[in-house]
Amino acid sequence: METAERKALITRFAKIEGHVRSIKNMTEEERDFETIMQQIAAVKKAMDAAAKVIYTEQVKELIERGEKDEALIKKKIDSYIR
């Protein structure tokens, strides 16, 4: 993964971390269930987007290397799909 992409991913995780802290605070403050669930859904979506970036980079590296080991390629794909 390139340095700029890694930095962007780290920034994304920092935002997610802040969002999770916010959900914790809302729970402590006994905010309404619907609001908390909306925020949890947003975090899940952000985590899925981050996972997609990591997965895409892994596959891109395999392609750039000209990887021919089908078992390795299948393992990478399966690790994302589960």
C-alpha cells in the first residue's frame, strides 16, 4: 500500500474511532435507541468502506505481481467475503 493511501486509511480509522467514542458517550447519556442505532450503522458502513480499500489494495498487489497461485488468490478473496 502506498504511503498516501496508508495515511488516508489511518485518517479514516481515526474518524471511525472518534465516532465509536461518540456512540459510547451517547449510550452513557442514555440517548434514544434510534439515534444510537443510526450511528452504529454509520460506523459499520465506514468500516466496510475501509475494508474495501484494504481488499482492493491486496488484490491490486496480486495483479501487479502477476500472481498465478490460484489458492492464494482464492484465500484473499474469501477473506474479504466472509
